[in-house]
Amino acid sequence: MEELLADAEDITSESDWSHHSSPQKPIRSSPEPTIEQQCSSRISRAPGARSRDSGCPVRECPFVGRKLKFHVQSEHLPRIVWDNPQPPIKEEKFGEWTEGRYQLLLFLSRALVGSERVEDLVRWAEEVLSPLVPVQSQILDQSQQQMRSLSRWMRWVDPGQFQLKPINSPSVLIHWRYQVLMGENLEPAQRLEFLHFGHAFMSNLDNVQSSVFPYVLLHSSNARTLAGGSGKEPPREVPRYT
């Protein structure tokens, strides 16, 4: 089942989340180590890890392995922003799905930079987060198509080829590498809202195709997080879009 989300973007080196330059501090000053320091220390603290293994950039997450993308999406990101959500979205619901992703970017812009403009979030991400994205990272065709759909939906300029460094479109921010870093800069209450974002839409069987892969098995850890670790169903979400 893990092969569903594993692809060429998975880990290529032990230093996957390291970078030689130090990013400027996030908007919220804090005595805690920077995300870059946390990522680098987590990678280096794994004795016996295989040469291609990499540590999760999320604080307190012990994961070290080769399927980082699968791990990050299934454990630390809302399902509405997965590049290969399971079950798949019905074609006639692509518009609502795309709108939901834009609303997620708006939520992050408000939370991280206090702005209603996603363009301001892009500027902040370029300054603070871009140095943390591995230089060799590429955007695969499936993600390119989804970014292009979001750009068309929002009438943003299509750069032709979307790229992570430098960020050449607001649509690039739906990429899992930026999503997990933005999630790490949220306050705890905001992070819970982030994880829960779009849950109502993605859980509505009218919006997704039938699938042989049970959602609860694939997404159980994230579901437990949403339920506060109680094992109960996640709380109902107030709809953010129609």
C-alpha cells in the first residue's frame, strides 16, 4: 500500500533535508532551534541508518527511512493536499478540490504572515523556507499538472515549468516539501486546524471514487491525531467552501 505515494521524489541522500546556508528566522522569534537545525540533527542522530535514509523534518517525529514523501503526506499533511489522494477525487469534483487547496493556502497565509494575499506567503516561503528545500528536489509530472490546474483556477500566470527553487508560482506551495515546513511554523492549535483542513470534503463519499484501499488503514495515524489520540472519529469540520 505504501507504493501508492512512493515515487522518484523519495529520499536520495542522507542529507536530503540539510542545506549549507542558514535561513533567516521565521516570523515568530523563538529560542528553539531552527527547523534546519532540527532536521540536520535528526538525520545525524540515526546510527546504523542506511545511506539513503532521511529523518522527518517534523519536531518530535522519530521517523527515519526512505519513503519520506509517503510518510510526510500520510502522517503530517491534510489529505486535501496529497498529490495522490486515496480514494481518488471524482473528476466532476476537481473544481471544489482545487478551490479547497487554494483556501488552505489562504489559511496558511493568514496564520504565518497575517495576510489575505497568497503572494505574501510566497515571499515569506522564498525567504525562510526555500533554503531548507534540497537543491536536487524536482516536481514530478503529476504535481506539475495539479499546480497548473490551480494556476488556471486562480488565473495565476503559468510559468510553463513549476520549480521549487526559486518559487515561481503560488501554486508551488501545495508541494509536500513546502506544506510540511509551513505546518511546522504553525502554533499547536493552528497545526491541528491545518491537519483537519478539508476533512469534510475528502470524507464525503459523493466526492471520491470507490477504492479498494481502505482510507482508515492508510490514514489511521493522522485520524488519531485529529481525534486527540482518543481513537474516536475526528470532529466534524465547519465547511470552508462549497
